[in-house]
Amino acid sequence: MKPSLRCLQAVHRSALRHNSTSFIGLGRMGSEMAYNLFSKQFAQKSEARFVVCDAVPSAATSFARIFSAAFPGANIEIVATPEEATLASETIVSMLPSSAQVQTVYGGGIIPTLRNMSSDSARKTFCIDSTTLDVAVSRQVALDVIGTGACMVDAPVSGGVTGAKAGTLAFLVGGTESSFQAVHPILSMMGERIVHCGPAGAGLGAKICNNLILGVQQIVVAEAMILGQKLGLDPVVLSSVIGSSTGNCWSISVNNPVQSALPGKSPPCERDFEGGFASVLMEKDLGLAADIATQTGTRTPLGDAARRMYAEMIAERPDLGLKDFSSVYRFLLSSEARSGE
């Protein structure tokens, strides 16, 4: 008996979904992550299909144009909604600004679409969310996705835009062991260190703890660099001394806020603090840390002070809100200048 047209169409759709990856969220981080993922998948399988979706249509259009120019013949499609991205692919990666966007994309788009799919199609779907968001929200979204039969992990990243571009990110993964093993090959196309932190939400917990340290660290580095220069120290010499001493940290040796302090390197301060991790996002992450600290009865006095500092900076200098969070150095300098008037 010949297969019906409807059956053949279903088989065709299934084959398309199997060979397709959707990426939702093409901001500074997401665009670099998607580029690395798609380029490596294309190198492995030229018939692979790529789908992009962003709340800002021009971001998806720009990404598709750039990727198509670099990889002629690549099958890349732009869709307008998370629903379409879910229907198009078995693998869905999201990199969104915060909890609200995750709730909208998953709760209002991906999850209802999975519920309306056949159980077989839903079961073959894998969702990877790399957003840094509230742990409770992430866990609920994961429960809802898993309730449809699909799989999901939280996989926030460490390494910033530079790491995303270089493909050297660290992924901090929360989910079951089987889900972690399934997602590892995909994440390894975008990063170098893939760490299973525990069950759903554990990856986010690790990321929030990391950024709690980082937010505090960047402020004290700015303070030390300002103090050192007032004492007549050359920023290059001071950075070298700290970088080879007990004060060494990422914020001094990689994300140094003083222009020309790291010869041969190009931290955001060399580009007017553009192209890094935005100050508004650091303030958001410190807020997530504060919320979790309250829920768990944990005192975080330095984290609370750092959050107030970034909030004050964003309120007084909105221009620094979208610049790299190391621009707190510029804010401290301008605050001193105002106080001395």
C-alpha cells in the first residue's frame, strides 16, 4: 500500500525538525553563540537547517545576512515567534535578557506549542536556556517543559562576549545526568568547559554566585586603580604587580578598566567600554543574588553594596548602563570630579 500524502508530509516535517536547530535571542551574547554553533554544525553536516528568532526583527535579519555571507549555501530561516521556532526544530537554544522574557518565550510560546504537538514530536524536543534568571522561575519553566514530554536544561554561561565570540565559554548546566549527556555535544560547539552542577536550577545557582563575586570584584579593582594612580603609580606597572600577586583576578588581568593598562590586550575600556557585559545586566544579576540570599537567610553585605553602586551609576549615568560593567571605573572618576567641584 502506498503511503498517503499526509503521511509523507508528516515524515518530511519530522526530518526537517530533526536536522534543524532554533536559536532564540540574538543579542550581544546570543548572536556570537549562535554563530559558533551554526558554523560548526554546518561544517559537520551541510544539510543542517538553522532557524533564528528575536523580538527585534532586524537582529535576526542582520544575523542571517552575516551568516549567509560567511557560509554560502547554508540553510538559514528567520521566524517571527517562539511557536514557529519550536515547530521548526527539535533543538531549541534560548539566550534572553531576564526572567520576564523567559516566561514570555516559554510560557506563552514554546510550552503551549509542545503541548499541542504529538507526544512523539514533543519527546524528541530538547530545550537549552542560557539566560541568567531567577532560579525559581527557571525551575518552574523546566517542570512545565518536562511535563510536555520534552527535555530541558538551564545552561547559563561564564566568559562574557569575548568568550562567546571565541567559543571559549564555560556552561554551568542544571538538569538530569541524561539530559546533561545529551546536551554536551551542542554546548561544546559554543564553549570549552561544560560543567554539570546538579538538578534543574543548579547551573543558575552557580552562575549567580559567580557574578556576585564578579560584581564586587570589578568595583574594588576600579577603586584600587584610581587610588594607585593618585599615588603616582603607572597603571601598567600597578596592573602587572596586582596581576602577579595575591590581588590577581579576572577583573584586573582581563577586564582591566584603565585604558592601555594591559599592553597587547583589548578589554572593553579600549573601546569606550563597548562590547562587554552591560552594567544593567550586572545590576540585574546582583539583584538575583540578593533575592536568593533573602530566601535562604544568607547575609551578603558586599553584594548588597555593589548592587547599590551599580544602581546609583545607572540612575546618574544612564549612558553607562549599556556599557561594560567595568565602566564603574569611569563613574567613580566622574563622582570624584563632581565632589571636588
